Amino acid sequence: MLKFVNLNNTVMEKPTSPHHQIPDWVLSKMKSYCAFQERSIFEVKTKLKTFRLQDEVYDAVINKLIEDDFLNEERFSKAFARGKLRINKWGRNKIFLALQQKKVPELFILEGLNEIDDDEYHKVLHDLLEKKARELSEVKDSTKVRKLINFALGRGFELQLAREVAADIFGKDADY
């Protein structure tokens, strides 16, 4: 018997076959969840656990979603990397760590990071640091440069690239 808890917190039972039949309502909800935006397997498992089903059902649902192409971690990592760069202005390091937290395999993380165009990446950092430089009120350029580089590192950009862009903005060597 398959047990689940309904909205009234009552335990309900449904008969199951030895093949761990997936309840239609669970599959329907998870298909909608995955169709709304790209998801990782970790996110789907987390969502499935809110339904309080048996462990075997979780794997069956995930396998069915992968089979029906609702769930694809390579596609997820590419969309995640593009979105975080364009919308949140994150660097590769921060994107890498966020994908690791979502338990995406490293191969797919690297595929997602390779999806990022180098020219777009550089432009995002340049625009971000130019905007931040205008907001800083320090008198000394060396203090501004140091703060810009730290800001870029906090956003997940590489140190060398942050130094180059800061130097480009201030027209001199950006050491701190």
C-alpha cells in the first residue's frame, strides 16, 4: 500500500503494484513544477518530500520526469548559469558554488559555465563595476579600486579579471 498524507493530515492509502506505481496527481503536480522553470533533481526531490510518499516513489517519479524530458540537469545548469549572469550579475565562481549546493554533477556544472559568453561576461562585470564606482564617495582612487575588486569577488568574479576591469575603469594599474 502507498501511504500519503492529505491536506487534512490524514493518512490515506492507495494500492500499489510491485513496480511502484506513481499516483497520477503526484506526476501531474511534478510535471507542472518542472514545466514552470528548469529544475535540478535535488529541487524535485525536495519538493516530492513535501508529499510524504514512500522513498521508492520518489525515484520512480524522477525517472519518469527524466524519461519524459521534464527534468534534465544539463539543460538546468545551462539555464541557471545564463540567468544568474544576466539577471543577478553573478560571476562564474558564485554560479559554480550555487550549482554545487543544488547537487548538480560537476560535469553539468562545467557545461553550464561553458555556456557563458566571455564577451558578455566581461561586459557584465565592467558595467557592474562602473556603476559601483559612481556610488563610492572615497577620495582616494586606491581605496575605490580595492572596494571595487572586493565587490567583484563577492559577486563571484575572478580576481585577475576584477583587477583588469578596475584598471580599465580608472585607467591605471589596479593593485591593492
